Amino acid sequence: EFLSLGGDQNSFNQAAIFIAPEGLSAESAIEQLNKLIRINPALRMKITRDGVVVETPDICTLSTLPVIETDTQNLLEALQDFGADLNPEEAGGSFCACWVNLGDGVQALALVVHHYAVDAASWSILLSQLNNFHSGQINPEPFSAFDWNCRVKEMAFAGEFSDQIPFWKNQISLKAEPKERVVYYEKNAEHHDFSIEITEETLDRLSELKISLQEYLLCCLGNALSRWRAKNGVKKSLTIDLEGHGRPIEAGLENVVGWLTSLFPFKVSTRQSILEQLYAVMDYLRRLPSAGIGYRALVSYCGEEDIKSYQEIFIFIRVTIY
């Protein structure tokens, strides 16, 4: 569906810059990056209109590492165009890296990966794997993201998500009529950017009350949306789409690099009390089955139209926590 929209796929990337630990050189970094490519099929993926192809490690092996000379003040500007030509339709086109000399004996390793190959949760996994390579530890062979997606499909056909249907039905308005969702892109979208500063005192208090940061933030969002509904005269229940990293704890996917993102509905509480809203959020998240992966599996693979969300208002929310 995304590919059918057309347009250039290049620069749809994520990037990270790591200060090189003592003893790591550009030469040894090449060796470690090739190990990274070998154990993570997602870094070797090639996208075609017929599906995903995973290339063999030798096709994607790095033989050289570009070196960039700059300093910390000009680092981002120096790397601005690096990786802009990544093309996931070519072999090895989903991943690139460079070595950065920052002066005063400080070096860094910059990685750019096409977003088809990684989600936000993948970066901590990649960094952990690189640290293990550098310290001589052995990384466990991770379960392939592509194998897991096939496994989810098998689980759906086997009825392993069927008991979740009542949970998901409770998150949608059963009176809603099926309709095509109209998605408005950049020129028609409303953008509201804001940041929330959460103090250490607040975090400590949440910890004492056994309230997760995710529960706290979602409660704040629900409260804001409730006020928005009241202000704009929106009387219908409001369902929003939540995005998760799609790695259920029980599935053993903590070392899997790839885009496993799950998308599932959440009905915003209509309760006026902030405490009641918090309880509703906590109840939802603590009963959320399989990290939300069952919802799309039921809709996409099993044709469970009864749980499909047809909300008239679609809000895409990205929360960045610093």
C-alpha cells in the first residue's frame, strides 16, 4: 500500500552516531559492521513490488568505510547528505556507515539505515550487538523479523488470537459505518508540536505508585483529547490508533532488528475525572494482549471486519521522550 503511493523512497532513513570506544578503529569497525550485517537479515533486505528479498551476507559486505573529517559543532551539517542515496530496491541499499574524525583524538561511527529495515526499538539492539562484538562477547543468533511475521500469520490462521476479539470490539464504536479512511498528508494536515518536561520528582512518584511512564503520558493525552471533544462539540466516542514496537515479552524478540511495529485501536475514555481516566488507561494497557500484534493479524489475515476501526477522526501522534 505504501509503495503504491509512488514517489522517491530514498532518504526515508533513520540514523545514529556513536562515539567510538577505546581500541576501535575504522578497520576493526568494518569487521564488526559486517558481523552486524550477517546476524541481522533486516539489514540485508531488498524491497521489490512482489515482496521482500533477503540477500546473502557476501552481497552486502562492506569493504571500505568512508572517513569524514569534521568537529562536533559541524557534525550534523557534515553528515546531512550521507545516506541520502540509500535505495532499498538495490542489494545492500538499506544500510551504510561512515567513520568520523572529530578532532582531539575523538572518533565516531555513523550508521544510516533505511526505515523499511528498522524501527526505533532496533537501535538499542544494534548498539548492544556492536558493544558485544567490541568486547569479544558472542551475540545470540536473533530470530529473523521476516520469520516472525510469517509466524504471526500462522498463529492468526490457527486461531491463536481469536480470544482477543472481545477485547478489540470494546475499543471501537459498533455503531460506526464502514467507510474508506481519508488520509491527509503534509499539505492538508494540521501540525501541533509541543514538548512535555517531566521532572525527576514526577518520575520517582510514578515509580512509587507503580504507574508506568506510558500510562501517565497516555492519560495526559486522553485528558487533552477529552477537553478537545468538549470544546469542539464532538459527541461521538473517539478512537485513536496507538503504535507499539510489536515485540511481546513472551515471544523472545528482544534481540530482533526490524520493523515489527504494531498498530491497534484505543478508545479514549469519556470519564471527566482525571483519576478515572488514569484507571481506564492502566486497565487497557495492562490487559493489552500480545503487545497489540493480534489486532492487525485478525483484521488482515482473518478478515475480522467486526473489530475494524472506522473512526471518522484519525490522529497520528508521535511522542518523543528526552
